[in-house]
Amino acid sequence: MLNIYDLIILDIMLPKKNGYQVAKTIREKHNTTPILMLTARSDVDDKVNGLNSGADYYLTKPFDTRELLACVNALLRRQGSQVNELAFGNTRLDMESASLICGENSVRLSAREFEVMRLLMVSGKNHISKETLLTKVWDFDSDAVENHVEAYVSFLRKKLASISSDVRIEAARRLGYHLECDEQC
């Protein structure tokens, strides 16, 4: 399962593998999830090792909560997680109102519809598996199954059609879903 988390906060001093090894393993698997090393080790060599092992940022303890939140927000911004709007084809997803907008037409989405659509728009033409959608939209403890994903995709398809969007949610057997549009996207 690649890229199912928005951000990884990692300490260096872990019981079995150290944080350097964990970060290196994550990057070897081509996982691009941002990694924030949050640790008490503050030597320059530790920072260099942390960044060279795959961390995107290195923050030492003690830290101010505002600094931690600023780091988290900066890393999420780089991932496109904190923007006001996502767009694909002629359709926009307003992050504040949880609305799909196409020209003058708009429709509000439920919280789960919004999360599924957000993940699809971030992935764009790349496939996103049902398993990943389940993991990111529903809790690990949830009883949700793949049929839940299929139902929400169906809801979204109807809503896209209702606003005359040129965006289609396409299914690829065993790969998941991706977006396409009628015009060149």
C-alpha cells in the first residue's frame, strides 16, 4: 500500500529499526509521502543523515507547537493537500464549500463524497485503488467494504452529470478508478 497517508512523522530512536532505516525503506518503495523527522537528536550529522535517508524536513525537540504545525502545513501544501480548489477538465472541487463546480452549475457533496472526489482529483489520470480509497476515506476500524466505494463513485458520477461536467470516473478492473474528460485534460 503506497501513499495511503498524507504525512509521516518519524522519530529516529525507534525500538527495532531506527528512523533513518525506516525512511530509507519508505523511499526505496517509491513512496512519496512527506516525512517529517521529529527527534531529540540535534547534531548536524543527525540532521544530514535524516535528510539523506529520505526525510523532507527535520525538526528537533524541544519544539514549539506552532513550529510543528507550520512544518506540517508546509509539507502538506507541497503535496497539494491544502489548496482552496482542485480542478480537472472543466470541473473544480471547492475545498471550503465541498462543492463540485462546472461553469455556473454546482452541487454540494457529502463528507465522504468530497473525500473520494478529492482523492480522485489529486490522482487525476493515475489509478487509485478501492483499497486506498477505503483506507483514506473510511476508518481502519470501519466495516466498510469495496461496495461502499462503488456506491460513492456512482453518487459522484450522477453529480458530475448533473452539473454538465466533462469529467468521467473510469474504472479499471483490479486497478481502481481514475479520471478522464471529454476534452484534452
